[in-house]
Amino acid sequence: MIKCITFDLDDTLWAVNPVVDQANHTLYEWLQQNAEAFTRLYTVRDFPRLRSEVLAKHPEISHSVTQIRIKQLEHGLRAAGYGEAEIEALALKAFEVFLEARQQVTFFEHAMGMLKALHNQGYKLGALSNGNADIQRVGLGELFDFQFSADKVGQEKPHPLMFEQMLHHVGLRPEQVIHIGDNPAHDVEGANNVGIWSIWVNLEGKTEQVAATRTVTCLSDIPSAIAEIAELAKHRTTI
């Protein structure tokens, strides 16, 4: 029996690129007011280069978009001539400005209606994300029961650790859970590898072959896909 539905967030329930683009501009405006030397040296277009430089120095944080962003700010502030104490304070304040703007999402059509319907059906809902969107801050706190992120887990999907921690948290077997997401590797492959049912959200109508249990091209089709998997789940049991 299916008891829990987990969702990826970015590009599954909303488009992430416009959100991050706007958050970057909000961050840069704050830096113009509070760290002028940084903005004399860099523009918004330099953020990807700063990110690459940080990851080259700190590959061990590649799973954490939060750590990458803070290190990116520290790296740029250091290059702009700030002292270490000022760097730490400015980077943390700047990151909070970015993070708040990063929560200003616009849900895809049917997303909220679909989530409310599943919530009303009694499913336990959770988020499994490689990003740093927060279910409380984006407005999903009343519908979702829990959230796991790569930042907190220490590994990003498709590594099994996030899925395994989720299963332990909810106290369920893999065949009692469905994971839903847009990324064939992170979401579908990651879920499949631990025995969790998978639904691929293919809103762009991509033609690649993805080994999901079910595929949807509209979020409004998710409840019916879940119902179909629920029928399959009646005949599958793992130990």
C-alpha cells in the first residue's frame, strides 16, 4: 500500500532558473550597497566563474549549494580586499539575502491543486531536494510533512543516502513510497536503485527513454499515475 509521496522541488514544482536569476540580481544589489569593492571587481555574470573557482579548490562541498554559495561570496570578497572578519560577516549576511530571494517561487500550473488533493487523500508528503529551497518559506509547510536536502544529508541524489534516510524517517518499506521528479538520473534512477516507485515529470515533452514506473507531462496527471502505481504495489512486497 502506498503511504508516502516524495517530491523533488526545483523544476518539478516550479522553474528554478528564473528564481535563481532574480535571486542573483537581488544579491548583487545588496552587495552594491554593502560591499562596494566586490561590485567594482565583479558583475552578476561573474558568479558562474566564481563558483567554478570555488569548486576547483573545494570539491568536497560539491553536494551543497549552500556551502558553494557562501564560499563563492567569501572568495570574491577576499579578492576584493576585505579582511577575514569582515569577509565572514558580509558573506553570511549576503547569503541570507540570496536565500530569502531564492524562496520566491512561482508554482507550475496545477502544482498546488495536485498537492492539496494528495494531502487530502491522506498521503504523507515529503521533499527530497538537491537545492536549498525550504518548504516552509516557499509556502508548502501546511502540505508537506518533512524535507531532506543534500546540504543536510551530505550527499546529493541519486546517491541512495537521502532516500534511505527518508525511509528510516517515515518507517516505511521502499514499495510503500513513490518519488516524483524531473531529473532522470537524480530522481528516477535514484529512486529505482533503492526500490522506490518513480514518476518522471516530463513537462517539456522530452523524447528520451527514462525507466520510470510512470511518466507524466502535466502535473494534473500525477494523482492518476499514483493510483496506477498503487494497484501495482498491491502485488509487490520486499523484505
